[in-house]
Amino acid sequence: MGSGKRSLTTAAMVLACACAVLSAPGVAYASPTPAPTRTPTPTPTTSPAGKDLEAIREKLDALYHDAAVATDAYNAAEEQAKQQSAEIVDLAREIVKGQDKLDELKDRAGAAARAQYRGGGLPPEMRLWLSDNPQQYLDGAGRVLQGEHATKGLLAEMTRTQQDLEQYAKDASAQWQKLEANRQAKATAQKEIKKQIAAAEKLESQLQKKEKERLAKLEEEAAYKAQTAWLSSGVLAEISGKASEQGKKAVKFATDQIGKPYEWGAEGPGSYDCSGLTSQAWAAAGHGIPRTSQEQWRQLPHVDVKDMRPGDLIIYFDDASHVAMYIGDGAIVHAPRPGRTVTITGAGSMPILGVVRPDA
């Protein structure tokens, strides 16, 4: 029992620390921006100062992409930490209940032992011989035997309860270690996010006002070119799916957030990152989905692009580092990146990995 008490004491200390830390048919959405009726006039990519703005645009895309990957890692660690915290609290409750049960069993076992002691002394045959009422004695002896069996049952239950408490203590310690590991993962991802965003902001800060304007124009042209190529494939003619009732609600929620700023790790209501927007939109529709774009891609049912309908989620890039919500007519609503706001753009403006359906 000594080692058991020590493990429970350790568990109690761990849990004390934990508790301190944890103390209508049709879809309603805004119409996408109309596509230009003419091909944009190419913009010179080299500034008077000799800067290659196209190379800068590509570099910025890479930096913000790396920040998005780190954001997904941060969000995943945050989600896992929440789950482990909840599990530690549940284990703490089980240990408290188990300890109360063990105390009660000990009291009952002690009372039974004292009763046996008071009835002990002479051998059973001698007590029978001395008894004035043998039948009464025999009846009493039967009750004593029942009491002995009950006492053995109490001792077995005490042993099981003690073993349960020790297992709860081991599980709590294991969850605590996982929680600490995810806290470290969050801290590492947070540093990486800040590093990539700082590098992007430094690069942009070195540009003159006119260069920034030309850079923004380049970004628009790149998105327009990608969207035009996607539409020219004829894919939009094949997409005719109607939104489900939950999908309509999710689309409405997402489009109602237009204009709110992007913020990594944010889930609203004032700001969002890409998967924060999609997960909260579907939560508002009454259907919970994974928090990160990578887990949305991994866990949710996949559908073909030609079969997608408003409310479905489009996952972008080979590493599933970005997600947007399809709203129909070849458009998406999404939270793009730091320095941008929730907006509507073409569904083909970024490389599509695939489509998932939360309410399949």
C-alpha cells in the first residue's frame, strides 16, 4: 500500500497543478466580383529602383504560405491541448470519486472486522455446547459466515478500487506529459508564424507607395489568371449542386464575416484565420468539424469538384494549408492571410487540392 499511496500523492500534486492551470431554395450570399471583360494590361514587374516585383510577389506568397503551415500546426496543438486538459479534469474527478469510495470501503471493512473480533474467542463447537439455544446459535453462525463472505467481497472491491486509482494516476501523468508537449509545439509554431510574418512585413516595408500599388496589381492579375484558367476548363458548367439547409446557414455565416481582419489562430467573432472561419461557419450551422484545414481535409468526406455545392470546403495547396468555403458561381469566401480581410474571390485563384463536404 505504501507505493500506492506515494503514486496517489504524486497524482494529487499533478492534478492540483492541472486544476490551477485549467482553473428557402437558393443560397443567400454576396455575389462574387464580376470578372473583367478584357485582359488586363501587363504591368511592368521591375521598379525604377531595380526591384523585381514579380519575384517579390512570389517571395511574399512563399512567406505567407509558410506562416499558414505554422498556423495550422499551432491550431492543431491548441486543439489537442484543450482535449488533454479536459481529460485531465475528468481523471481528477474519477480519482476524487475513487478515493471517496475507497474511504467508505475501508470504514465498512473496519466495522466488519470489529464485529468479528467481538464474536471471536472460543472455537465454534465450544460456543455451540455452551449455548442455551443451539438453533439460535446455528442461525447466528450462518449470519457470521455470510458476514465473512461479505468482508472478503469488501476486500476484493477495495483492491479493485485501489488499482483503479493507481491507473487513473498513471493516465493523468501521461496526459499531463502530452499537454506539456503540445504547449511546446504551440510555442514553436508561434515563433515560426511570427518569424514568417515579420519577414514578409519587412519585405513589403522596403517598397515605395507606387511599388506597393503595382505589387497589389500583380497579385490581382495572378489570381485573375488562375481563375480564368480554371473557368476555361469548363468546370463551372458541370457544377450544379444545390446547397443543403445546413450549407445555406454556413454560407450565410461566412459571408456575414466579410470585411473582418485575418488573424492567425483566431476563431472570431472579430477576426479569423482560414480554418477558424470555416469551422465556425459550420458550427453556426449546427455541425461541428475539425479546427484545422489539414484535419478538415483528412477527416471530412471528399467530393469531386464537379459535384461540389455551396457550403462545401475547398482545400488548397499540396499540404492542405489553406481552406475556403464555396458559395456558388465559381466563387469562394475565405480569410486569405495577414494584412487582408475576409473576402470573396474566384475558387480557382489558388491551386486546388480537393473538396470536402461537412454534411455529407
